[in-house]
Amino acid sequence: VGSVASSLVPSTQNENVSIVNNSGGNSGASESPLPPAILRSLGDRSYDKRKNAALEIEALIKSLQENTDTDRICSVIAMLGQDFATSTNANHRKGGLIGLAAT
């Protein structure tokens, strides 16, 4: 039973890792432009968690804009559009759209 439970946890993390790796390859960076907690919350089935993640994205984008880090802003927008908004998972699509609206 312990090995079954431990095998379930990495499979959930592998979904997030694939999202991170896809965006990293597209932007040229080795890591995601968004923290893993925000990525998890954007794909959550709870609307409130997706909304809170979008509010965190909004704050992040504002701080990046103040620092004139346009490359990272573009990579956030590209990741939300490519990895979330076009996902086959309905919750990821909803999270991607609310995240794009927050930018």
C-alpha cells in the first residue's frame, strides 16, 4: 500500500513538471516563469483557488512591470496561452483564461 501511495504522488507532480518543462523549452529558460504553487492552483477544480492564483499572477506581473522585466512577462503570457488555455483538461483551460485575464 505504501508503494502505491508513493507512486500516486509523483504522477501528480509529473503533470506539473511537464507544464514547467514545456514552458521552459519555449522561453529558453530552464525553469517556469511562475512558482509551482501557482501552477497547481491554476489547474485546481476549485474556482476560488484558481481566482487566488490569478490574483497572485496579477501581483507578479505588476512587480515585473515595475522592474521592466518584459521577457519574463512575455514568457508568463506565452505559458498561460500555450500550456493552460489550450489544455484538454477543462480546469487547466479555465485557470489559463483567468490567468490571462489577470495579466
